[in-house]
Amino acid sequence: MSLCICLQNSDGLMIAADTAATITHGGKQYRLREPLQKLVQFGNFLIFMSGSAGAAVMVFEKFKQAATHSAETFQAALIEGCAEFAELYPERYASLEPETRDAGALVAEWTPRGVLVHTFQPADGFQPHTCKASPTETIPHAGGYHADEALDRICKWLKSGGRSPSMSVAIRETFEILAGDRIGGIMTLATINNHGISFGPHQPIKEQIRLPFYDDFVQQQILKKHMTLYGSYIATKEDAFPRCEMSSNGNIFAAYTNAGNKIAIDPNYAGVPSLDFYMNGTVKGKLDTISSIMELVGNGGLLLYANGGDLELNPSTGFVTVPTWYKFLNGNTDRTLGEELSEIYDRLEALEEGGA
């Protein structure tokens, strides 16, 4: 459900709406964490819709596709969109509360005559009610959930002189008083005047949320039940990098920097799983148990580096083995341990021969 508050005079209009979205499941109301933008601009129109989000989407699409755009063509789109939603989703339509099955709307537009506000409600068959303010009046409007309470508060603010607090603060405070269940999230604020339509910065609505979140409910249900997926592809981004993915194609789990650089789990490398490191599309390293022991392989080189500490080779039993001492190279002298030992051996042998 939604709430819209609007203040209209002859040469301008300020309008605000919240972004809270709710869903009914098993007869219980839940809030959604994802905000829903309910106040949208189309040409010289600002459109707010409340009630069924599914119906509202269909209405907006039909209005965008209309050959011309006016209050009359919006009314036609509203009637057709709500009827189509009920026809396509009869069970969903019947499960909704009566006040949320269809979409109600408040549409504001700038015309040569000034600002016009059109309201449409399912209760009277979406008949248009158009309002134009005189140069000496400010007309308040409210639509959606708690509209009567919101209108009452704004009218009291107008009767008090409408100076303190400011108009935008008075509107925000009204949202905050009524928020917590089907109203809340972020307040979207916009204005219309002879310079066009402009949106102000989004303002969080202070609220104590009294409804459980549907996202949390779904997560709990997944944890409670056994769920099996086959042949799936799950990725953190679509056709973009960096991303992580799980794919039935190749049975892989992978983390990509780009198309050629990734870390992937190969489930069957010669009968064992392996962790593969790719660079430019080529496997540069592997971690596996193909030899019945843990094996770390670097193709083209392997660097073991300890930053700020010791690098220890400490077999609890057995030995640290190398094919030959000539495989140990001193980077400072560019000599191998085999060469050093051979030179020591030659010197000792020369000493023995000299002593003889």
C-alpha cells in the first residue's frame, strides 16, 4: 500500500510519496526490504498509484503506449490495466484485500492553465476528478493508505498559517507519524511549476517498522525445508565482471576478475577435484590430491612468500626432499647449494692429498 500527499496552488505543486511495499502471504502482511518507487514522471505528468503493484505496472505500460497522453487516456489505461490484471491473475486478484485489488491514482500535470490534479478511484469506476486552484488558495490532496488521517494533519497545518514548520517538513512529519506498517521507507519529493518537474533529494522516513519482513520469512522457510536445484546457473552479476558464479555447465564454482582470469573448482581432474587458477584463459596453478597427497602445482613458476615472518618447512615425520642439491639456488650469489658443496668437497679432497 502507499501514501501520497500533495499541496496544489495556481502556479505550482509539491507532491510526496513513500516507497514502502507490502505483500500478503497466508493471510499475513509483510514488508519488503526493496523500496518501490511510486511517484514517477512521464512527460509533463507526475503519476502516483496505490493499491495493487501488479495492476499499477500494467496501467503505466498501457499509458506509455497510448498514441496521446492526457487525463482521458490515463483513465482508459487505468481501467484496461486493472481489468487485465484481474483477468490474467484471478487467484492473486481474489486473494488481495478489496482496497488493494485495483490501482487508484493521483496524476498531476502542468498545462497552460497552470497545475491540474486528477484523481481516480476504483470505488466510483475510476471517474476523473480534476482540481485547479485559484490564485488565492492552496488545495491539499492525499491518496492511498491513511489518506484521511494525512489530509486531516495537512489541513490543520494550513489553518495554522502554513509557515512553521516548512511545507516539506510538515509533509515529512506526517509520513513519519503514519509510518511503520504499509507506509515508510524513503520519501520521494517532487515539484511542478512553469519551469517543469524537478525531484528533491530522497529523505529517509523515521519509523518503527511493525510488520515482519517478507525476505526474512522466505529465508526462514528455505532453511526449514529441504530444497534441491538441478541444472542451475547462479551469478552475482549478469554479463559483467567481477562476478562469482555456479554453473551446471562444467559443474563449476568460479570467481572471475574478467573472462580470462578466474579461480575455479574442477570437480573431476583425473578422478579428484582441484582448485584451478587461470590467467589469460590458461591454467597457471592447481591445488589437488591427484597423487593421494596434497599437491600444489605452478605452471611457469611458483612463488612462496612470507610477508613479515618466517617461511617454515616442517614435516612432522619424513623429510623435505629435493631431486638434487643443485636445485637450491642462492639468489644473491647465483650459486646452487650443489655447487657450494662440490667446491667444499674439492677443497677437502685437495687438503687430504696435500697432507698425504
